[in-house]
Amino acid sequence: MKSKRSSNHHDDDDDTTTTTTTVAAENEATFKEDTDICQQLMDRYSTSSAPQHRHLIAIAAAMKSILESESLPLTPRYYFAAAIDTLDSQSLDSSAVSALLTLLAIVVPIVRKEDISAAKATEAVEMLVPVVEREELSVASVRCGVKCLGVLTIDFCDLDDWSSAELGFLTILKYSLDKRPKVRRCAQECLENVFKSLHFSKEASESIHSLLMKHMPEAIRITTLKKVSGPKDATLSKPEHQEILHLLNVIKLTIPHIDSDVASTISSELCKLLKSQFSPLTRHVIDSIEAMFKREEVIIPELENVTTSLASYLSSVDNSPSEIIIAAINLLKHALDKLHTGKSSVWLRNLPIVCDSIAGLLTSEASIRSQASGILNDLFEHQLVINEYLSTEDQIRDSKEMSVVVSTCVRLENILDSSTGIPNENILAVMSVLFAKLGALSFILMKNIVSQLSNMVTVVDKDNKASEHLESCIGSAVTAMGPEKMLALFPIAFNADDMTCSNIWLVPILKSYVVGASIGYYMDHIVPLAKSIQRSTRKVKKSVISKDLQALSCNLWGLLPAFCNYPTDTHKSLKKLAQLFMKHLKDSFMHEIIAAALKVLVHQNRSVLGSESDAVKSSAPEAHDSSLKFRRELLYSKKTATKNVKALKLRSAELLQALTDLFIASVPEKRSYLKDAIGCLGSITDSSVTKDIFMSLLERYQFVDSNGEFNNQDSSSSEVIDEKEDSLGALKRDGQRFILMELASSFVQGADEDLIHLIYNFIKHTFQGSSTFSHREAYYALSRILEEHNWFCSSQLGELIDLLLGLKATDNIPLLRSRYACLQILMVHALKTSLDDEDTKAFLLLNEIILALKNAKEEGRKVAYDALIVLSDSLRGSSSTIDDGPYQKLINMIMGYLSGSSPHITSGAVSALSVLAYKDPDLFLLKPDLISSLLALLHTKGLEIIKAVLGFVKVLVSSLEAKDLHQLLSDIVGTIIPWSSVSRNHFRAKVIVILEIVIRKCGTAAVEFVTPEKFRSFMKTVLENRRGKASSKEADTVDPETNAADSSSKGTPKRKRTDFGTKPEENNSNGKSNWSKRARDSNGNGESKWSKRPRNSERSNATNGEDEGSWKKRSFDKSPVVDGKRRFNPRGSNKNGKASIRKPSFASKFSKFKSNGKN
């Protein structure tokens, strides 16, 4: 009963004093040392009726009275002295002691360090310790006392004199194991700070060690206890067991700061607690060991002991929580990293047991095996060094460095032996990394693993995700070993007797993963096999078997590009390979295979020499991880690539002629890949050879005469033929020209000046003397010339611009896209020159693009937008901030159209600026006068211009930050809001959307403040409607394509206007107004608030006196019947039947406004 009452007493005390202590703890930093402490407490708590506050104030007042009676200053130093003297009294009850300890917790931290000597501090600690140890004190009071001890020990005791700090330290250490959480946490925090200040005190460190040794027997006993069912903490229910956990937590906090020798001893003791069986102490032991690694210097013997202990634990973990195992894995990797950095011999000695223990976890649950796999892969890739000069199994097994690989391979083999299905992706990932790391040595060490994996391939479901990982792993083996050794293990053999072939599962893997093979091996082994199977297809009577064999033969031929992927013998085997190419170009199924092989050979060798753009990608399989890529790079040096390119050049003329002849005779589907191969060969072939080939084709088809001049007429005969024959001849002629133009574009990359001029003349001839059928290819060929040969663009800029401007614009979208590709390049060159003549021509090019922005067809506008964006991206960059830079020139040129006389071109310029501003919001900062210039256009009477400017304003408010938008708020709102009175052409809806965005960014108050008085009622309606929406996502989300559409829409409001391939924001998927949908009346009749008509009884009032928030109502008169249908015209239409537009108060009348938006 006594203990129960005592416990209850403590709980009650805790309740009554917690507030005081909490206040002291939270506010001690806010108490000022230059102001009377008592007065500060009175100011804070004089009005409080809490008993703890009254006790605290009473104690403070008593201390103040003592100080005043002795004429001492009211500073923290003397409050501290008075409190300590009073604390020594034996007549104080627990409430008074609690108040004194709280006062000390407030005062001690703000006492200046020079105010208390070390001797006085030690004396104070000696007086304070017995008080803190009183049993009747509450938790909060003890916590205050411990905090005082911590401050006195750290800040005032002589830390170089152990006798001065010993009592305070040992008391804090004692309470760091206290069963009361608040006291324990406070003491542990103080203890950590003490150790940080003691500078690795031997005596303090020994105290921790002694405490650990005292508890070690019981701790070891706990680690050997078998797991029993019941509550989680049942094993640690005894107080002495709880103390062990608290002690481990103390070690975790202090071990980074204690003496090195003691830390090493403690580390050894902790490792004894890491048993193979999981215990309640395991997590805490791992945390404590992990804390040891925070030391600036970790001793090697400690690391080795930790490494072996963790490896032993992980080797036999059973029913351990996954988070504990993952923590142990990470800690083991950390220890091994430090060993690798510190002493490689110790690292090497421990590496096998570490890898073996982690590899054993690859069959665990997903989170554990994923972590284990990642660590093993990192170890193999970055720490393991392979001696590539080892060539026999005996040499490998005698090598200490290779022992870890041998043990890991054995472990993986055992895993595969015990596996009932396909190994998980983590096991396969580790195998893949090992294959890549070992390279050719994997044929010796991992032969059995490959054999086991191959057995799984034949039974796995191809649609299974696991099959992808399995094939990838085997593919890594192919890349590492090489196809020769892989085929030695699993030969692809054809049996002509029963028409079967073995190991055909390997063919698709070889196709994807062969890197650095031998072309000679392909020629000597794969080609004969493919031919043998191909011959056998003629003997088979069953069509199904024949088709299967034919497919297998084609697949074997299809390995050619893979064997051309960084081959090791290109320059040696190229003659034989070229003969194979020439022989089999007559076989249609070989065309794509040969083309792909040539592309790979040329691209890869040129890329090594640095003459191939990084953007060029070959069609060959790439290495599938960094290790394989590294091996690939080792295969090809610049010296090797130079030899290969030289060998390719020797055979390029013959191959180029053959491919060209094949290209001319092929259907369009085949010409696409043949064209790429021709371009590759043309890039390394002597340009004079390429020119002769191209000229011979021009002569063959009579595009040039005997003197090499282009014929003025397409017909080579002056004979009179009938109209039908003439039409057929023209089509045939255009087809020939189209094919030759395709071929010409592939010759551009490697062409010299003479060939470029020949191709250019053919382009001009195509533009002048043919239908538009060939123009697209002509534009493409011209764009290739401009991209690849900057000198030609610079020297012929004026002529090129005149050529394009002289050609008739087209509505054919592919043709238009090709034309704009040329315009973009010419514009960039023109804007980068400083000649007035070039600026004038640049204006003409830009004029075409801007007019296309007003194209009636969506596709045409889309192409123009894309061209403008590409153009601005090409110019924007380092020159964008220069006043006379090309990008600035472009913006100034577009702004020049704003003062034009044609509303059509002006609105197009606004649309262009809208697109550029959306892509580059910094444009507003680059051209500060841009906004004012465009807002001024809202005062014009051009309906088409108004549409575009409102679209621009939407882009403006969507792109600007709120702080920048605030500065323009008055101008924007004041300029656009008068157009809210016009409901036609979606002006009112556009204004509402803009205002919603502005309100969201700047706030309601700011927008209402700048709203003109006459439009306050309209703004009120907008705000009410906005609040009533269930969702405002449509207003909050700004679509860049919509912005452009809003700024460039053309035509009547009923037409769905789109840009960038998307519909404007005011149109939903059904073609209905999203604004109307959002603003429907609550009566559910679907009628928009903004288009709601008055009843008949209200009509007279509505027409006689409208406020600014209303608009004209439409009544309809019957018109005569036309074509069987009655037509209705609004009364508000003008003489010509055009709709009259309600104008804002500031704008001119629209009576002369035409339907096309022009004056």
C-alpha cells in the first residue's frame, strides 16, 4: 500500500508541477539577464491562479527580499546564490523545493560564465545532488534538477579536472538510466553535451564502460532467450532489463565522443550481443554500433570485429524483422567501405564472408533482397578488381582477390539448385553484374550458372515478366563471354534428317546482346548454318515446317547487325563481308539486314573518331549497363576506328553504287532504311564518287543534257503526243524526280562544295519544272543542306530567301512543314547578320509565318506556331539579353506589325507574341513596353485585334508571378473590363476567365480596388459566381495551347477554334461553352447566368436603361424561305446582314466593321 501511495503521490506531484517546469524549460531562453527575474515572473504569472505559479512567484519574491536586505544586485548570479543557499535548508517542503529547482532551471542558463567559479560550481553541485535525489520529488522537479546539474557541469566546472566534474557527471549518468522517460531523456541529453565538452575524458569514458560491464551478464542472458508468445515487451518487463536498453541508448549517444581505447573495448562487448538469434537488444546494439562510425577515426580492429559479427548475424538470421535485417546489411556495407578505405588487406580478408552472408539474403522477402542485391552490385562494380590476366581455373582459385568471386558464384549456384522456378530479379541482377565484371573469365567461373539458366529458358512462359529478367541475365553472359564461347556451350545445330534445330532460344538473345564479337566468326559459322537451313526448306513438303525453317534462316541472317556491333576484326574481315553484301543484295529479305549492318559499322566508328553527332544513334543493341558500356569502349580506340574507317572507304564506292541502284528500283517502304544506309556510306565515300553516281542518275533520267546542264523542259522529245500520254508521262517524270530528290538528301552529309551545288541546282530545277508532288522532298533536301553546311547558307542567303519567297504558298501540311524548316534556318541566319538588306528579307519571311498564324485551317496554324517556337528557341539564349541580339531583333520585328494598317496582320503579330510570351515569360522583362503597347490595342475598333489581345492578356496573367502582376493590375483590369459588356465573340467569357485568374493570384480585395465604379456590379457577379462553383480547376489550369488559340482564333464565334491541336478553353469536348456550363443557374434549367433573358414584362426596362453589366437582347424577325428553310436574322444586324456588336464606352462604333475583321 505504501508503495502504491508513493506512486500516486508522484503522479499527483507531476500533474501539479508540470506546468511550472514546462514554462521554465520553454521560456528560459526568453528571460533577460539584465532585468530582475522576480519582476519578469510577476509580469508573466501574476494573474495566474495556478498553485505552481504562486509558489514560483513566492520563492522568487523571497529571494529578491533576501538580496535587497543585503543590498545585493538583482542579477541572475545573486538569485542563483540565494537559491542554492536556501536549497540547503532541511525545513523546505516538496512544493518549496520544486519551486526552487524551477527557479534554478530558469536562472542558471542565463548566468554569465565568469560569475561562477569552478570551485563554487562544484560546491553547488554537491549541494544540489542530495536535493535532486529526494524520493518525494516529482518527475518535473527531478528533471529541473538534472538540467541544472548539466549546465553547472558543462559551463562552470573545470572539465580538465575530473574531480571537479565527477559528481555532476556520475549523477547525470545515473539518471540517464532512470525509469521515468522525461527525467531519462533530459539526463541523456545533458550527458551527450557533457561528453562533447569533455574532449574524450578517460575517466568519463571508463564510467560508461564500467556500467556496461556491470550489465553484460544479464544482457548476454537476454540474447540467448528463446522467443515466447505474448506481449512484445514481456521479455524486458524487469527493471534491470529496461536499464540495459537505456544503457545501450546512452552508448549510442556517447560513443562518438568517448576515448578511443574505451570505444574499442565497448565495441567488442557490443559485438558479443549480436547473436544469430534475434533478441530485443538487437536493434539497440546495431544502432550503437552505427553511432560508433560517426567517430572521426575508426580503428581497424574494431571494424573487423564488427564486420565479422554482422556477417555472422546475417548468415543465420531467423524470424528477424525486415527493418532490422536491412539496418544490419547497411551497417555491414558501411563497415566494409571503411575497411576498403583504411586497409585493403583487412578488407580483402573479410570480403568473402560479407558477400556470402549478403548473398544468402537474396531469397528473402522483397525489401531485404532488394537491399542485398543493391549492396552486392555496388561492391562488385566499384570495389572488386579483376585480374584479367588469369586464364585457368587453378590460377583463379589461387588468387586471393578472386576468392570472393568464387565463393559468391558457389552461393549463387546453390541458390539455383534449390530454386523450383525462375530466380527473382534481384538474384538475376547480381548475376548480370558478375558477368559484366568478370568478362571473359565468366566462362570459367559461371559456366554452371549459365547452364542452369538455359534450362529455365526453355520452360518459361514468354509472356511472363520474369522471362524478361532471365533473358537479360543470359544476355549479360553473352556480352561478357562473347557469342563464340556462348555458342560453344549451347551450339545451334541443324539436323537435316528430322529438320530440327537445337538451342534456337539463343538466337533472339544473341541479336540483342552481342557486343565486341568477330565478323569472321559470323562468316565462318553462322552464314553456313543459315545457308544450310535455307537449302533444306526447298526439300520440305509440309508448308508449316518450311515456313518455320525459312524464319529460322532469316533470324540467323538477322544476327549480322549484332555481329557488326563494335566487332573486333572489322578491318580484317571487311573485304569478305563486302563480298557477302554484294552477293546477297539480290535477296529481298537481306536488304534491311545489310542496310542495318552498314549503318552500325559506319556510325560507331565515326562516333569514336568524334565525327558523328552525339544525337546519332545506331540501330544496334547498346550495352545494358555501365560495366558493359565500359567494356565496349575498351574494344574501340581511335586507332582501331581509324583502321576500320579506312577499310570501309576502300569498299564504299562499290557498296554505294549497289545500294543506290537498289534504292532506285525499290518500293517506298524499302527506300526508307536503304536511304539511311546510303547516307552513312555517303558520309565516308569520296564526294567525287558520290557526285558521279548522282550525275549518272540525272543523265539516265534525262534531267540534264550531255553538257551537264538541267533541261528546261521535262519532255526529252519534241514529238506531239496526246493529252492522256502526256499526263502519264508527267506522273512518271515526277515519280523519278521524287526518288532522285530522296536520294539527294541522303548524299548531303558527306558532300563537298561541287556536289552541294549540283544538288541545289536540282532542287531549283524541281521547284521550277514540276508539280508539288516532288516539292516536299526538295524542301527537305534543301533543309538538310542548310543544316549540314553552314557555309552554303551564309554565302547564298539572299538567293535562298528569294527562291523560297518566289514559290507559291501551299495548304499541303507536310509540304508546309518542310518549307517552314527551311524558313526557320534562313531566318536565324538573316537575323544574325547586320545587313539592312538581310533584315528586309527577314521581314518578308516572318510575314509569311505571321499570316499563317491566321490560317483558317487548324493544321496550318499548328505548323506556323511550331515554326515560330523553333525559331525563337534557336535565337533565345546568350543573345536574348543583348539589346541588338537576334532574339531582340525578332521581337522588335514582330512588334513592328502592331502599328500596321491591316487588322489581320496586326492580330497575327499579337498571336505570335502570345506564343513567344508563353514559352518565355521573361519576354515581359526583356521588353517592358510590350504590355502597354498591346493593351493600347484594346482601344481600337478591330474585332479581330480585340480577340487576339484578350488572348495575349490571358497569357500575361497566367505567366506572371503575383508580385509582378500586382504592378500591372490597374492597367489590365481597367483596360479589359469594358469588353465585358460585349457577349458576342466570347469577349465577355474571355474577360471573366482573365479576371478569375487575376483574382486567384492577386486576391479579391486588390482586384475590387482597381475595378472602375461603373463595373463594380459586374465584378460582384463574377465574384459571387466564382464562390458558388463546386470546382475552379478549369479557371486555375492554364493550357499553353489554349492561350495561343485565344490569341489567334479566326472566323465566326460558332466555329470551334483551336490551336496547337487543342480546343480553346471556352469550348469543352462537346463544343459547348465551359463558362456557360460552370455558370448555370441553380434552378437546373441549364440556362447561363450570363445569357439569361428577361421576361416579357421586363423587356422594356431592359432595353431602355441597361447598366454596364447587361447587354442587348436578340429578337428575331422571320425572313423569306430560302432553299426550303426559313432563315432568321437578328434585329440588331446591320444593312449587310452582319451582326452588330455592342461596343465598350471608350471604343469607336463598329458600324463599318467587316466580317473578315478588316476596316
